[in-house]
Amino acid sequence: MSVASQPAPASALPLLYSFRRCPYAIRARLALAQAGAAVSTVEVDLKHKPAALLAASPAGTVPVLVLPGGEVLAQSLDIMRWALAQHDPAGWLRTEPNCDEEFWIKSTDSAFKHWLDRYKYFERHPAHPQTHYRQQAIDCLLGPLEQALVTHGPWLGGTQPVLADAAVFPFVRQFAGVEPAWWAASPLPATRAWLNAWVESPLFKSVMQKPASQTANGHG
């Protein structure tokens, strides 16, 4: 786990720098909410990143969690594991023999994210049509995901979600939003049901509410 150190924030609560629609931030907020971890959230305007965020994490990416003792967690998976180490009521950290957590997370964060960005912004990548990028994303993640859910589902964790489910879901949600009509008719019924269960869950709805606390630089 990569941990930096910063002066302790004024608040007694951990301070989360987030961006509502960012899939990395969503996965972190899911774990924090699942763990019941109280945090003070700063919604970051990515075009005007606050100095305090850059001081905590010079990369300026979100999410970043600054703990009351001054420790900084600047990776979404580190935040997830920290939160669930405090309290894991549904056993998201449990090991399931049919779920290769490393494969699902690595595939999502590397190859799938690469092809997802090209699928979303295909006009910027004219070497191939949009359908090419969509198929690459299916081949590297969604196809194997469909097979795993059919075989062992309805979750990657079997009968209940595990960390891998929560870590992968926000990126599949982003993929589904690129061409909603295509997605609705796609040959991925188990994945669509899995995604819908996440989207309709009270947990997800709670973390997608606009933060009641501060917004960096006063932007909404």
C-alpha cells in the first residue's frame, strides 16, 4: 500500500477528495459507505484542483483520502481495503476460490480502461471504428465477466459481492453508458443483470448523492 504523510487535517474525520462521476472515486466511496466510515468529502473541480489536494498527492488524481493522523491514501484500491479493514459487514474482503480478484482488477484497470477510453472517445482515435474498440473491451473483460457470472454468479463472489465486484462495477457502468441502446440488446445478459443490481442498490444510490459538505473552490 502506498502511503504518504501530510499534516493532519483540521477535521477529526478522514478527508476524501472525490469527483462524483469518476469510476475510481465511485469504487472508493462504495467501500467507505459499505464500511460505514464517516468522512468529510471535498468534490473536486478537476479543472481547478485545490492546492490542498496537490499538496497531499502531487499527481492531482482522485480519489485521495487524508487520514486524521496525516497519512495519505492516493489509490482507490488502497482506500477500499483501508475502509473494509475497519469494518467489513458483508465480507467483501473474503477470498472466494472461483474469483481471481487480481485478474479482474488488473484487467479492469489496464486493458479494459485503455479500450473503454477509446470506445468513449473514438473520434480522437480514428485508426479504428468505434465498434473495434467496443469489441476489444468485450474481449479483455466483459466476455470473461459474462462467463464467470453465468458459471458462478450472480456475483463474482458467487452468492454475494466481493471486493472485485465493487472495483469492476463502476467501469462497466461507464461502458454501458456509451451506447445504451446497444447495451440493452447486447449478448451479455448476466453482466447486464449484475450491473443493474449494482445501479439499483441503495448503496450505489447513496454514494452518488451530491456531497453535503464542501466543494473545492466553491464549484458545484
